[in-house]
Amino acid sequence: EAKEQVLANLANFAYDPKNYEYLRQLQVLDLFLDMLTEDNETLVEFAVGGLCNLCLDKTNKDYILEANGVEPIINCLSSSNEETVMSAVTALMYLTTPQSRQQTTALPVVECMLRFSLSASRRLSNLATLFLEDYCTPLQVEEARNLSKHTAVGIPLPKD
């Protein structure tokens, strides 16, 4: 419980650009990245939320990309917690650069966004649609649509 409280506070501090330098000095980015693989869903939610807040900053974005942070963030898309998924999708948007685009818009991610765009949750549906329209090419979307017609994607939609 104390761990959750500390992580929640750090994620809140990550919201303010004035704290970015301090959080880097304290290696909070590494802490958030490490927490993405925890079994405790609340810790994962706060960690991905914190990363989402921090990756608006170019230095933080570069650090997350160099630390191979995209893959664990993509893994958060399979969470049953809608807040975790929303933060993961948003973080992927913020982390997309010409160099990282191949990873952030890989076929499994695009397939996942197609499924999320059909979600009953308007927030998730709108965010996924925005991702597909602004970060993916029409060819990527079409390829994912064709592939998902022939396969069963095992990523469950988040619960409300």
C-alpha cells in the first residue's frame, strides 16, 4: 500500500514540467519502467501514467526510447484496467518519432487499436481512432484489418 502511495505521488509530480529534471536525477523514469512488469495492476497503472506525463519532454522521451521502454508500454495495452490502457496509448503517441514509428505502430499495435476503436468506452474508442488516423498509414490500418479477419487476437478489451 505504501509502494502504491509513493508511486501515485511520483506520477502526480511527473505532471509538472518543473519537476522533470528532479525526477530524472532521482532515476524515477527507471523506477516507472521497472514497475511496468509488476503483478500489481495499481503499480502498473501509476507507472505508465507517470511515463505518459514524463514523455512530453524531449529529454525524457529520448531516455525512454533508449531504455527500450516502448515494448513494456505496448505490453500495457493488454491490461484489463482502462486507465492503464489509456495512458499506454497516449504514451505511445507521445513516443512516436520517425525513428520509433516502426515500433510504436507495429502491426500488433495497429490491430489492438482497431479493436479498441470498437470499444464501448467512448474515451478508449476515440483515443484509438485518433491513434489510427494520426499515427498510422492507411496501408498499415488496412493490413491490420485484413489480418484480424483471419486471426483471433488474444488481447482482451479493458474493463470499465
